Amino acid sequence: MSTLRVSNLQNESSSNNQIVLGTDGFATVNGVAMPTAGPLSNRNLIINGAMQVAQRGTSSTTNGYGTVDRYKASYSGGTVTQTQTAITSGDPYDEGFRYVLRLTNTTANTGASANRVITQKIEAQNIANSGWNYTSSTSYVTLSFWVRASVAQTYYVNLKTSDGTSQNYSTSFALSADTWTKVTKKIPGSSNVAFDNNNEQGLQVHFVVFRGTDSTTSGHTLDTWAAYSGSDIVPDMTNTWANTTDATFDITGVQLEVGSVATPFEHRSYGDELARCQRYYQHFATDTANAVYLGMGIASGSTSARMFMPISVAMRTTPSITENGASADDQIDSTYALSSPSVIGSTASTVRVQFTTSGMTGGRPLQLQVGTGESITLSAEL
């Protein structure tokens, strides 16, 4: 590789500061690879890679989206607890990470249909417009992350595409017990890979803690793209983790970027990551004794109300809505309980919602409110 070396002349007598410009699209700055082409910011195609945002809460036994935003913790057979867990030391901490997504195997199960998987789903247009020439085997994306587990064994990552004929790419990583490991995987494109330029699901990144034999094979081929088969996702797995009650699996610092070299993690502010997460999920609640008013509306009859809710950022698509104890206040007679919410329209800045209620006077203005212990959530998850 030909290079151009640029030294810091002002401090050359007392410093070894050096930039090495290579022909492979990267510069080495004091020993750290940085891109010379493509974006210097917004490199990470993963949202909430540092596990900072957890709008739903910090602990859950939910099978699916339950804690850390944008990560779906799936399991079948036994039970799993997912948590956003703070860390106070270790190699990831030294690199600026303060949280991990942790899976705890609260009830062991190693059945053929059992699984424990962490997934992030990426919009197709985010991949299509990323700069990755994904149909070329000489063009790459690089996946990197910090991980540790309480059980030493081999674990897997698999990538699954959704457009065209679904393709699967799997790779392995081995962990020692209770030891942080930085995993870096360079993933080529393939002529069979396709991504539509739309806001639908395009790429799934799965961190496989365990899969039973219903979805594995002994002859599975790693580190290559192949047509996706639900019975051949990864090789047959060691079941030690899945068979160990209270086994843990921690992950943070997840980055997926265009290019063949893993660059330093792109730390983004909490506000930036929150806004990215709110494209998929928005949570409205209060932890004070006073109600929070979310928007205005009108009683469309004695048993229904229609209201406009302002939203923080434009959501991926028209969201679904869930309410827990929300009410409507007409500021004349009383407060009315609401139920059976539905979204009847949305824009980039508002969502129009219809609720069922009773006893109202049609035509009266209303305020939508949530009190302590109550909430309204909007979801446009992939």
C-alpha cells in the first residue's frame, strides 16, 4: 500500500503525532483508522448502539421490545429478563460506554424450538443510501461491538435481508467467561443481496445467544451469503448458556458502518439518539403528581373524542397507539376516562387520535391528559 505521511511539524521534536493516508479509503491518525471518504459523522447504521435510551423502562420480561430502544430481545422456551444495566468499569467503560443491554436466562431451556436472540431491524432505505455497494463481493460493511457472557462458549451473529430473495450471513465469536471482548467482523456484499429504497424493513442484525436445533444445522456454512432458511440460520450451538439458570449476556458499542475497517465508535449525544429512537417509538408519561396535557381535541359525540397529539419527531409510518389510564378534560363539567384508542391520521408533527368514552357533550373542546402512573405510547417499530 502506498502512503503519504504527514507529521505535526510544530511539535515534531517532542511528539510522534502522525497521519498516514492510505489508498484503501482510510487514514491512520496516531494509530487509529479513520475514513477519508464517506461521512465523518452518521457513520453508524445502528441506532442506540451505546444502549443509552430506554423509553420503555430498564427491566422487563417482555418477549420483544421491552427496555433498550431499537433492540428486540426475543426468546422461546423458558424465560429471559432483559435490562438496561449500568457499568462502572472495564474496557467498554474506558471507551465511554455507560450502559449495556443484558439478557439474563431466568429459566433455562435447551429445547429444539428454544432461542435467545437480540435483534435490531434497519430500514431498507438506510442501507440503500449508505454508500455500500452491497451487490459487490469486494464492497464491505463492518460490524463491531463489545460483548461478554458469564458462560464461555461460541456465539453467533447473523444478518438477514428482507427485500428480493431473503439472504442470510452468519459469523461466529468465541467468549471466555466474564471477559469483555471486542468483536469486529468484515462483511462483503453479494450479487443476491437487494435493498429497496423505502421505509420498510431492510436488514436484520441478530446477536444469537442460543438457538435450538429447529433453526440450526451441523452443516451450516459461516461467513458467506446464502438464501435464508429458517431451519439453517446458524450452526448447531453449544447449549451451556441456555442450560444455565441466571447466565448473563451483555452487549454495547454496536456499530455497523460502510467500509472494510472498524473505525472508533461514533458516540452520539443522548438527545441525538433519543430523536432517532423516537422515529420508531414515543412514550408520553409523567412522574409527577400533576397531569401532563398532550394536546387538544373535541367531543365528536357523547361516546367518542378526537384529539391531536403533537409528536417529537416524524415517525417512520402511521403509528399504533396504546393508552393506560389517559383521560380527557373538558374544563367545564368533568374529566372523562378514555379507552379503545386508534390513530386516524398523522403528519410529521402531529397524530390524530380517536378514543371511546361516555357521557360527554358533543362539540365541546377537550384536553388530552396523562397523570401519574398513566401513559400513552406510539409505536412505528419495524
